[in-house]
Amino acid sequence: MRIVCGVLLLLTACEFPSRAAPYACESNADCEPGRGCDDQGFCVLTLDGGTGEATTLDALGGRSLDATLAPDADLIAAQCQAAGYTFVPAASGYYRVFTAGASWTGAQAACKSHVAGASHLIVLSTTAEVSYMATQLGWVGLSDGAAEGQFVTVTGETGDQRPFQNGQPDNGSGSEDCVQMVSGGQLNDDQCDNDHRYVCECDGRTSTP
């Protein structure tokens, strides 16, 4: 089975929830809240909370779908591409690189605005993303602003990669709450108001800050 992810890619190459056995259904009652059963027998996201805003994805594969439903993977991938994100095979995701400096808060706000409920500062979920970010550098979606020493990702993901430099994080000057990738593929905490380049990620995950 193939889906559209920038180019035609094998299903396993994409990180988005997509048509698969766990999403099989016979009726809407078989799906979790916010999803409906499409005419191919899979639970998919309902657009705008099921308000019925019509959409078709003929341009994304020529399928005939219920007008109020769309497959998660195709819809999110299309939104990411429309917002200027590029699929990076080595990291198995969609990213946008911004070389102009911004504060951590400003960078996260900018990323979050690109695709509602789907884009944010990059979260280093895999070693592949660490390797990719090591070629870009800048802010990542990790901070301990809410509670000193308790670093959390902007998406609430746990088990993410945190290759801090030796002696880091050190909360220098008592005010370093945001995390950046520096040379060598390592992380360092820094003052959130400092300007750094940054990378946004579009993966369908919502973010809190």
C-alpha cells in the first residue's frame, strides 16, 4: 500500500497515523472520538470536529472518500507540504529550517502557527533526528521553564533523545531554561530570550506552549 508523503513512499517511511489494522472499522461506533469510519473501512480524522466541511483528496491519489473524512497521513502530509515543509528521508519526517535568529518562545510560536495542531519546534524523538539536527543546529522543542531541572518536550513526548554536552544542562546564571543543538550533535541549555536559528517539525502532533 502506498500513500502520498511528498512523493510516493512506502507506508513504513511515514510517521503519520494511517490506514492500518488498528484503524479498521465497520461503523463510526468502532472509532475513537474525533474519528469516523470511511468508505474503505478505516477510522480517519473527521475534519473540523465533524462539522461536515466537505473536502476530497482526489489530487492526492484519486480515491473516492466520504466528503467529510480524509485519511490522516495524506491530509497531514498535504498540509505540511502546503506550509513549506520538506520531507527528509534520513529523518523520516517533514521539516522547515529557519536561519534567521529568534527567541525560543518566538521560534515555537512561529512553528506552531504553520499547521494548526500539527507543527512545532523539532522534538528529537529518534537518533536519526539527532543526526539531522546536528547538521542544522539551533533551538529544539525542549525546556524546563515550568519546573527547573524537569525538561519536557513541546509535544509532551517522553523517551526523546537528550544528548547533552558534558556538564550540561547547568542553568547558567540561573536563567537557562531552553535547549539548543550546538556543534557536535550535542545539547546545551541557554537563556530563552537569546536568538538562535531553529528547525520546525510537522508530524501531526499538537504542542502545549
